[in-house]
Amino acid sequence: MPIDLSAVLATFAGRDEIWASWVDTVPGRVVALLEEWKLVPDGPAMHGFASVVVPVLHQRDRAVLKVAFPDDESEHEALALQHWHGRGAVTLLRADPRRRALLLERLHPTDLTEHWDVEACEVVGGLYADLHRPALPQLRTLTSYVERWGAALGSLPRSAPLPRRLVEQAVSLGHDLVGDPASVGRVIHGDLHYANVLAGDRAPWLAIDPKPMSGDPHYEVAPLLWNRFDELAGDVREGVRRRFHATIDAAGLDEDRARDWVVVRVLHNALWAIQDGDPDPAWLTTCVAIAKAVQD
């Protein structure tokens, strides 16, 4: 069957010239990969924020072909998936890192976004043990990023729309964590939230779309707190704390260390919003509310 990518590629319209150049290459790349890997399209194309996904048949087995935007975060996605060998994550069947192409087992479209958030946090926390394996030397280190982001956070003017106390706390915590050998050495997913866990046949739930680094498992918790944040309206403090404790209890993480990483990570989120210009006040409020809730 012919593959129509027009509707999917239209979702990337309006981004910058680098994105436009990538979009121009996608149709030819997909067609070439379908032919070279002997894949048969098996349904309408889909997309993530930075990738095109085509359901295919591979030797009569159901799979998906993923072609991703060549950003730094996903550079070693194939390497991490190969390292996990399907334990806790989608299985990698074939890869061409140069073309950012992956052939993956096909999972179900059901993710954790509609599940009770505490139960979903327990599911994600339960995946950590399989994913947080000894890191590969090729991976960038979490601390190399945090050191740079911490310096930028500390350089914000006092007039920045963030509580100065929290800014200074996050800078200090980040500095201490960068200097701690335990902040590197394990493969971390980097973006493990409700929509990046799909239902499977060989396992109830499997992670997808890693942004792998050599880092600290305690870094993983924060996205579960800011995603689906609107559901916590009227009960932010208790809601954040329920999610936080459900996750760290399921994973057996250290509470203090996980808390420190949450504070650092949400303040970095606020930093990036400010750096991008005209930050959404609601997003800055969310970041501050999470940092305060885990410490109350």
C-alpha cells in the first residue's frame, strides 16, 4: 500500500529552517528504508514531537519504522534500546543511526495518560530497575548538562520572575550533585512520563522514546510531577507529594536525593522558558509549585 506522509509532516510546519530541511528529507528516507528493509506499510503514519512513525509488517511480524529529527537528546536512542534488549523498553529490531531510523516492535496505542496518576507512577517506578543499567561510555553525562544549566540559572538577574531563594537553592543543589560520582554511571531514560510508556503483549508496560544519558536514576522522577499537572488543581501540594512518594517507593529510591533532583530539574525548566522569551506565567507557577510541594 502507498504511504501518505502529508498530514503527518504538516504537523511540523511553522518550525525553523532546520526542521523544514529535515521534513523535506523524510519522504525519500521512508521510501528508501521501506525498500531496503523489506517493510510493508500497515496503517496510517503517526508522529511524535520529533519523529515520524510508520506501522509496517516485517517478515509478517507487526513493527513500526521510526524516523527521528537529528537532535542531540536522541542521538543514542538506538544504543540505549540495544543495551536494554527489550527489558523494560520497546525492542529494537534494526537501526540506522546515521539516518536516525529505527525498526521497533509494535506496541499498543494505550499509554498511561488515562490511568489513575498514582497507579501510573507506580508502573513507571517499577520500570526503573530494568532501565537503569550500567551506563555505556558513549552516552553524554547528565552532569555535563547540569553544570551548564546551573551556570545559566545562577546568571539570571534578580528581577527574573522566580523566587530568588529557589533559584539559589537549585544552583547550590545542582553544584553538589555535579560533584557527586553517583550522579553518573547508570543509563537513564531522560524523559520517562505517562505518554512514553505503552502497553505491550510480552509485558504489560514498556518504555519508548528515550533521551538517554549516563546519569542518576533519581533524576527520572520529575516529569511525572509536571505532566498532567492540571489534574492536581485544588490539591497541588498533596497531589504532587502522592505522585512523588508513589514513584520513589515503587523504585526504592532515596527520598532526599530524588527531592533534590526534582528541585533542580523544575528550576531548569523555568530557566529555559525564560531564556526562550515571554515565558508563560502558568508554566513558571507550575515549576515553582512543584519545587515547593516536594519540600513542604
